[in-house]
Amino acid sequence: MGTIEDMAKRRSKTKGPRKPAGWLPQRVTPQRLRDGWVGPSKTTIRLVRPAEADAVVDLLRLAGEEPEPTVATSIRAEQIATVLGRALDQTPRVLVEDLKTAVRNGGGSLLELSVGLGLLLVSVDDDGAVIGALLAHPPVGFLTQLEERGVPTGRTLAAYLAVAKVKALAVTPSARGKGIGAALLRRCGQVYWQCGYHLLFGQFDPAKDGGLADFYSKQGFTVAPKDGGIDMEVIFGLPVTLHTEGKEQAFYRWRHNT
């Protein structure tokens, strides 16, 4: 397990290639994550609640993302962001201990950990209806592929605590254009930055919505060119690049370096 600890120490000293500014440096507490923040147009941005599982799954489908059945189950069981919550309450160091425990236990423990490292934020209106949702978590599939291609296991495991993917971002048609998607992204970044993550990224299909590149650029993300990718050598200490599949483009943002 020394490899994981060494990687965690190295990540804490990593200087990413960009220094984004203005991403809400105020400290987040687990209670604040549950209660939420005031959002645009009299909305509230907060962690999803069990009773909202069906509404969130339906909304995520608007983003062209068919959620895994485990998403609704994890929402109802209040398993999402449990590990992140401990890091917010204590220190990002607890994530290393949770990772070590998951590796020791084997079986499905690593997948369970990824759920606890996931984040599902919602935007609710003043009637309590879910009108926006963002799902993010470690890029398990990508990390598994890297290990199959020969990247050392310790490095891929450590990346569970360094890289998060925005899997889906959706806002109901009637609520679009009010800054709700931007607010969800900002709060997502705020939580992961405080938990010690270095990179937040996602993918989109420009053929489905030609305005998404401009949208993500305005939120401080770099949009990779078509057929481009994300250089992750700063994370893995090896020449690793994430390439998108098909017609999708990547957008990414590095944590502010202090």
C-alpha cells in the first residue's frame, strides 16, 4: 500500500498546468452540502435526497445519459458522497485510508468506494421540484482500461482520489438559460477541490448541441479540440492521455493551485 500513499503525497504537491480563478474558495461542510446554497432564480443547489431518485433519473435522461440502475438505488440508500462527506468534515487524508481499506477488502469494495466518492447535486425550485441535476464520480471505466494497458495499479488507484468526471448535467427545458447548469458545475468543483482532487472533466457531443463548447468555456473549462484529449501525465507521472470516443469532445479544468 505504500505506492498509494506515495502517490497521494505526490498529488498533494502537484502543480497543474492551469490556474483557474474564482471557483468559490469558501469551505464546504457536510451540513452545507445537505442543506444547500441559494442558486439562480430562487433555486437551491444541494445534495440529492432519497425521495428525488426517480425525478433525477428522468432528468439525467434529458442529457442523453441512461443512468445505471445502481444510481437510483444509491440515491435511495443515501450512499452517494458519503466518503466525500467525511473528507469535507475532516481532511482529504481520510480518502487515502478509505482507499486502502477498499483495496484490502477486495470484491466490490472499490465500486462501493466510487459511489461514496461520487456526487449528485440537484437544483430545486421554491416548490421543491428538481429542475437541474449533475452527476460526477471517479472515471472507473477509464482507470480500469489504464490498468489493463499496463499502468501500475498503485497509480490508477490513487487517481480515484485525483480525477472526477462529470457524467451528466441536465436542466429542464423551462429552466434553461438561468445559470442553473453553471451553478451546479461551480458547486461540483468546489466540493472536489476541497477534497483534494486535481482534475474535473467531462465529454459532450457537439452534434447534439453546438452551444456546449461555448458554455463550458464560459465556466472556465478548456474544451479539447475534436480528436484531441486530456494530458494526464501530471496525475499519473506517466505519459497518459484521455481520448474521447466517437464524435465527443472533452472539457476539463484543473484545481486552483495554492
